[in-house]
Amino acid sequence: MGKLKSFVVSFDNNKDVYQTGEIVSGKLIADVTEGIKARGVRVRFHGFAYLHWTESHGSGEHRRTEHYSAEETYFNQTVTVWGKESGDKTGENPILPAGYHEFPFRYQLGTALPSSFEGGIGYVRYSIKGIVDRPWRFDHTTKCAFTILDMYDLNQEQSAMMPSTNQNSKTLCCLCCTSGPIELQAQTDRGGYCPGERVLVRGSLENNSNTRITKTTAKILQTVTFHATRKSRSSHQTLSSAEGLGCRSRLSENIGDLILPVPAAPPSGLRYCSIIDITYVAQVKAHIDGPHVNLKVELPIIIGSVPLTTLYGGSQSGYGPTIPGVPALPGVSALPGAPDYSGATAPPLPPPPTYAEVTGGGANIRDSSDTDYTMGQLTFAPKYMYYDWSQHPQP
């Protein structure tokens, strides 16, 4: 890039995941091969939610394209780390000399920010942009995104410990013949989970029809609803799935234990964002042989960031987060009404929390404010709190 060999954003301690209320700190690093005349070097901290999609209506010469969009800003602040302040037109512009330069920065995050989220037509995104503000020329810029986590504590949700239950039934009709109903009942072991835990689904089938139920399936279904100014639109994604037993005609059957691992995923609701909403259900489906619509039930669940302490025994001294800023999980004894495990084997302690990227690859974070001169890490996938139970016995 001519006089600028490299220009990057570097976070202190390589930390690129922050919780609300923390301080984002790091430095801009510029390797200049020849002096650059510039008004100043600036750092822009930007947090916002944005969504946009198009729909076609009509046909032929009456065909038109409608645009739907919405945006909200959480913070947008630019600070000068070298040179003249933005808008200062007095005197000569300084020259950024050749050499290796580091420009430290710090930014205090607010306490009511939604978790980072990338969802195709919409996202909640937090980024830092470094800018070499050059007079009468294209600015040199570098950019990278980072994750902010809203720590959704399941212990604050009364429904998180309660199983989610539902049932449904249908009657098959074939020409003039009507058979008895098919009934599907299912429930989860509780209502709230964190990434890394597992949803246990149990249920039963009552097949009073003459048609075989070939199998049952269960899956965790994420629904994201995008709210534009004049319209809303939803997308659905399967996060994990399992397969259970079927049932022959005129019989009943337990569908077995269907285990659904919870992958790295954003917390339910996407709190503090008013234009994107996220919900989760465990969907159970009975697959009916022949040309029939399958029977299904949906079990609402909550995905959080801090696990239920009532599931785990021991004291806080027995374990602790290994990541700075991760809240300590209180011991069971600190909770009024918690189970008494004296004289019995206590439940296992949770594994130390880590951060895990969502699956499916990263998103391109280049936007209309970026140019061909923008450097940096322009592909980004958010990370979420994750509890790796692969080496731990799970309750």
C-alpha cells in the first residue's frame, strides 16, 4: 500500500471477546516506509445493529423491488491518537514519519448491549477501525470486529429449571375411512441450557391409526426474526438433531431418550436489540408412513450464558473461570432452597467456561464506509460462552 507497509488493530492480551461493562483496550500498529502527510490518526469504535432485504412484487412492466431495512446504533465514537483533532483546520498538517508506530487505545463499554450476532440479512456488530486521515486523498484504514457478550444468567429465569412440555394429536383420513387419532407427547428435562450442555427429550406415542409411524426425530431449532420498518421476516436453522423410535399401528411406544447437544449460539431474545429477536425450541416430530403430514410438537427452551447453579454441587473454591471477566458461578449452598447433598454424591462441577465460534464460517464485515484501501481482518465469526462437557460427567 505504498507508504504504509502494514496497518493493523491489535487487542491487549489477544483478547477479542468482551462482556458488557468491560474496557476494550489495544493499539493500532502502523509500519510506515515513507513519511505520510496526515491530519491525524484516529480510532473509531462502532457498535450497531443493521438488517436489510429485498422482495420482488408484481410481474412484467409492473414488477418492482421493495427494500426493507432497519438500524440502531449502540455507540459510535472516534478518538484521535496522533496529530490534529478531527475538524481542526489550523496550521500545517503534520507528517507521520517512517518507522514502526504503536498507538494505544481504550474504550469503556456500556452495560446494556446486545450480544454480537451475524445472521445474513441482519447482524449486531462491534468493530474498531483505524484511520490515517489524509488531506485530499483516500484515507488509509484498517478494521476488525470483536465479540461482545450479554451474560444471560439462567438463574434469573424461573422457567429455566422447569421441563418444557407439549402434546399434539391428529386423525388420518383416507378416502371415506377415518382411523383413530395419533397422539404425541414430549418434554425436555428442563427449560434452560447453555452452549455445551445437552437437551434431553423424552416422550411417548399413542398410535390408534392403521398407519405405521416410521420414526421420531428431535432437533433444536433457532428462529431469528428481523423487524424492518414496515415488515418482519424470519429465518430458521437447525442446530442439532437426533432420531428415535417409531410405532406400529394400534400400539403405543416410548420414543426413547433423544439427546440434543447445544452448540455455540447467541443467547435467547438478543436482549437490548429491538430489531432482531432470537428464540429456540426443541421440535419433536412423528414421521407418518405414506402421504401424510407429519405430527410435531414444539418445546420452547432458553439458551443462556451462565448455567443453572442448582445443577452443580461443591463450593466455589472447587472450580473457577479461567477467563478474565467471566462471572464466578456461586455454589449450591448459596442459593435459598437449593438441594441438600449431605450424605449423598454431589452433582459434578461444571467445566471451566471457554469461548467458541459459531459454526458455518465467518461473515464479511466490509460495509459502505470501507474502500479498497481498507486493511485488516474483514472476516468475522462471533464467539459465545461454551462449557465443554466432553471430559466431564454431565448431570
